[in-house]
Amino acid sequence: MKNLDIAILRSFVAAADYGSLVLAAEYVSRSQGALSMQISKLEDMVGQKLFFRSKSGVKLTEAGTNMLTYARKILSINDEAITATESSNLQGVLRLGIPQDLGLKYIPELLGQYKRAYPNIRIITHVDSNHNLSVRVRESELDIAFLFSTIKIEDATFISSLATKWIGAKDYVFNDNTPLSLIVPPAPCHYRDMAQNRLKEQKLNWQLDYISGNMLSIWAAAEAGLGLTIRNSLNIPPQLQTLDHINQLPPLADSTLWMLESTNNNHKIRQQFINFLCPKLTQMLSVHV
């Protein structure tokens, strides 16, 4: 009987989630060549081609899709066993920072799972702007922060890449004769900067008509027809629409989610938390890629 290697399965799942051997290799902390060899070894073991490979990345074959289902189950049971064994010995506090995009839906669900698995670890969660979270991690006020950015964040780990969208009310109509009304967070904000810079490049007139650091307030303003905003593809309310069909609006760069760690001494809890949460978060976000 053949035995599947947990490390190889983890690399396989990462490649499936990211659709890229380069990004998957970065996630599992291996070279691209080493990860590619792992995938080939798994394909040899099961006697099936698991990925279609192209210059743009990798895509699961039918056999790969079937294998992914089992790989997730095996990894889940493996991680659950490790968690159950370790949980009684691990205790302490971890300070986590997240942006509003993740605070509305994804992270709270995962934190609930984590708390049940590790009842002796207290998680203090701060929901803040990407800029403030970055500063607080570098000043060791937070142990870990998840940040959205359109550029690479130094010393951060790639988690996922999401489309950035122009968003407006269901009845939003583009008007060439009037400046675009923008609904944006306060500066500094990469979404705000991206919107302004792309409109300038297209020589479109715009004005800041609604500024709020509260995401729900931004959604409400857009629904009321006060203007348009930009955001990643997470949590867009059903009463709003993406404005991809308006050709006059310039295309936007993807929003990348990064994980930034402090250099403080809280390493064991921090690493254990990362091992628990990141694979689950990546899987959740993969449907939005």
C-alpha cells in the first residue's frame, strides 16, 4: 500500500489554491523547483496528471480535482490531531490585526474555530486600516497583521490576490459631463490612492464627496447614490454592483493580501496560529480569486 506524504499534499493544495507554482512555493517556504518535484512525485504515485501547466499558471485536471478533496480531508485530520495533542500545553496571548474586509466575515469564523481548539490562548483582535496595522506590527504592538496592498510589503508573506472593483449603486449611470463623485477612506489608503491615480491617468475629472473610515458607511453612501468607490471583491453587498461594464472607468490593479509578523519573542504561539489559520483563510478566499 502506498503512503501519501503530508508535506507533498500541503504543497499540492497550495498550488491548487494559488493557481501558481511560484506563489505556492513561497507559501510553503520551498523553491519552485522543489515544489514542482513534489507535484511530479505525487502524480507518479497516483498515476494521474493532476495539473494542466501553462505560462499563466496551473489548473487542476479532473483527477486533480478529485485528489484535492481527499488532500484537504487528510490535511484537516492531520492538523486536527496535532492541534488536539498540542492544545493542552500551549497558553498565552496573541495580538492580531485585521482590516475591515476580513473583520466582517472571514476571520471571526476562523477565530471561533481556533478558540475552541486552543482555549488557553487569548486572541486580542484589532480591526484597523491597513496603514495603521502595518505601523503597529513594526512597532511590536501587534504580533500578526493581515494587510491589503497593491504593492509588495517588505518582509510580509503572500496570502492571496483578489480583484479590485469599481462599485456603485444598482442604478449608477456614468456621466461624461460631470466629475466623478468618489466615496473613499481617509488617507493614507491604497484604495483611495489607486482610484485617484487611475482617474488622473485617464484624464477623468473626479472629486472626493464622501470620506469615511467605516466600510459599512461607505457601502451605505454608495447605495444612496452619492458616488462610486473601489474595493476588493470581498463582501460586496447585494444592493450594490461592480461597474466592470462601464468602459470609461479605468482597469484596476489586484489587491494582494499579505501577512506581516512582528519580530518579538512570541514565536511559538504566533507560528502555531499561522499554521492553523492561513491554510483555511487561503481556501476561503480562493473562490474570490
